[in-house]
Amino acid sequence: MELEFTAHAKDRQRNRSIGVDIIKHVVTFGRERHHGGAVVLEMDRKSRQKLRQHLGADSYRAIEDRLGI
């Protein structure tokens, strides 16, 4: 999956130390909701369960703390 980022998004990503791998996981497994005209992706319980099944327990544990950013 190839993602394109605006300059603003790249700055925010860098400032928050969010790796592209985390962003790809959120885009792939996150739940989409609409808020004030924007599309918001969030990692709710079901999204996290699907990601854990995809990655395996050990790999999931390695990134779990970065999913709430």
C-alpha cells in the first residue's frame, strides 16, 4: 500500500514520532467514522483484535502502545 502525505501530515507524523507502519495498520484495520465533515479512523476494540490476529500476539504487543496516538 502506497500512501501519499501532505507536507502538514509529514510534519505531524514526524513531531509525534508515528511510523508509516502504524499509519498503514490504522488505515487498513481502523474503524471509520464521520465527524464534522471529516473522516476519522480509530482503533477500537474490534479493530485491535483484527490487527492482533493479522500480526500475531508477539508482533502486536510490540506496537500496541503506539496505536492510541
